[in-house]
Amino acid sequence: MRTYQADEKGYYGEFGGAFIPEMLYPNTEELRQHYVQIMEEASFKKEFHQLLKDYVGRPTPLYFANRLSEKYKTKIYLKREDLCHTGAHKVNNTIGQILMAKKLGKSRIIAETGAGQHGVATATVCALMGMECIVYMGEIDIARQAPNVARMKMLGAEVRPALSGSRTLKDATNEAIRDWINNPVNTHYIIGSVVGPHPYPDMVARFQSVISEEIKWQLMEKEGRENPDYVVACVGGGSNAAGTYYHFLDNKDVGIIAVEAAGKGIHSGESAATSALGQVGIIHGSKTLLMQTQDGQITEPYSISAGLDYPGVGPMHANLYRTGRGEFISITDDEAMTAGLLVSQLEGIIPAIETSHAFAIFDHRKFGPDDVVVINLSGRGDKDLQTYIDYFKL
């Protein structure tokens, strides 16, 4: 049977792998040799699930969105990752990785962040475990995500600005990788998405797979069946999406819908729609689809959402797109903002702008009245209030 999971070398079809400088080899190899074994240990599982329950607040509800369902004449369920401690799904992965770092004897944590949610989640678990924390963040993102920067500092993290390139997520990642090369022995790099060299895409997906694991039993309670007709998630690097799809990847009865940021339009020159615009390339140690010029220079992505403007996409998603297993839809800034306001006013939930992209698909894609559509509401909109205020002149 064909699988859409990673193989033992970290490949999803033709995508994935570990394309790294020799100086990073010891770091990734140590992780690669131990991550599955550590994750399978009874003591690790117990601590991980205990923290998810008592600290993060899992399981998150699977909520039937009554008014939204009425409007679009289909059954829409929201997986409420916005109710996790710290306000987004990111903490599922950082809890797992901080425990992994402890097992490997690391004392210093570095991370990269775009929207700031992963930075906050990393700073949170470092405070919890008493570890040194350095977060790299693009200078532009520091300005547009000020509340999250303040949170990280309150939690004891040092926030270091990335001043090169577009001064956003890609550049923050570059800086974090440089740090890791310079501090290979005592430092663990908590990557926030299903990107980077193997084993990161697979490890992060496994930690986030708690999302689809819960969806299955929650849907059984509500609909008398484990599998929805469709699972929908926004995709930047793609960790919330990987967690939403994980237990459905190999079940062809479940449609997978990935929603990307078209920015000001797919062909406007200001977009982050990697599936539509990407060519095969290598970024941050992984072979994947990547927005680039004809001579292989990375194109600067753009989205109103700080969490979706990554020029590549995780190798799992590149494979889902290339094989046709996933249906990819690109949503503009304007469509996403309008959808975010609609969900706020119909359901009393203000979503992160990343998540708002996923809600905008209903104007592009029709579903049947009996279709069960589960959308991962990956984060709450507090961090984006200023962007909403400016956009709608609130």
C-alpha cells in the first residue's frame, strides 16, 4: 500500500532528506538516531501526554460551528487549537521537543519564529523546564507581532532580530541554523514547523499528530464515525496541517485540503502560494517545493499573515501536492481578512489570520449538505488584532 508518511531516510516521495553542511551532521545525526526510540519510551510518552493534559489543556474541543454550517450548507467542525495554552497548536511540538532535548542532555534552546507563536511556545516550555532560550525573529516580524515579542521577553527568552534579506521567517531560520553550527554540543534547535532536515519534518508531524488522533475519537462521539469527508488546514511550513492530516494521510476516503496564502494575488509578485509558484529546490536542509527565480535564488514571499510567508513548504505537503493526494487552494489577503471577520461575527471566535485563510475556501469550494468538514482552527487572533484594526479601520 502506498504511504504518504516519511520513509526511514526522511523522504516523502521525492521530497525531504537532509541536505546540510558537514558541520551540522553531528547535531542532526544524534537526533535522527534517537528520536523514534525516545518517543516510543513509556516514560517519555507518559510525561508528554501528562503535560499536554495538565499544562496545555488537551484535548482541545471539536466544535460544531452551527451558524457557519448554516451559511455554507454543510457540516463544519472546528478543531479548537486556539484554546491551547499560548493560543495555538505550536505548543504541542515544543513540549515534545523540550522533553527530547532533556533526554539528549541539552541545556540551551534556540528557535526561529515568524508570527511569534512558535517563539512564545518555545519560551514557555523553556521557562517550564528552566532552560536558556534564544529566539531568532525577523526585524519586520518583531515590529508587526509586538505582543508576542513582549510575551517571549516576559517568559525569560532573549529575542534576537534577523537583519538580513527580507528580515522575516526565512532569515530568522538562517540565523538560528548559524547559531546551531556554532554551538553543536549543548544546544537543541526547536524547529517550529515540518521543515528543515530529516528528522525534523517527521518528528514535528508526530508531535502534532495528537490533533488528528483526537479528531478521530471526537468525531466518533459526535457523528458516529471516525473519519470526516474533508480535513482543512492553512499551510505555511505546515505543522498545524501535518497534525490535522496525520492519521488520515493513507485513507483515500478523507479529502485533504491545504490552504496557502496568495497574498495580493498568485501572480502579483507578492504572494506565498508555494504550490502554484514553487519549483523543486533545497531550503533549510530539505528538498521541497520552493519559490525561486530561474537561476535558483529564493523569491521573497509575501502574506498579510506573518506565519504563512515562508518561500517553501514542508516536504510532506510538497508530496501531497505533487501526487494529487492533497487539494491546494490559494487565498488572498482580502479573502482571508473577510473570512476572519465573518467567523468572528458568526461564531464569536476571532481566529488568527493564518487560520482565516482556511475559512475563506467556502467561497471557492462547494461541499455537500452531509459532508463533514473539519477545519483546524490553529490559533487565536489576539496577536493579529492590530492588523485587523488597521485593515477594517475598526
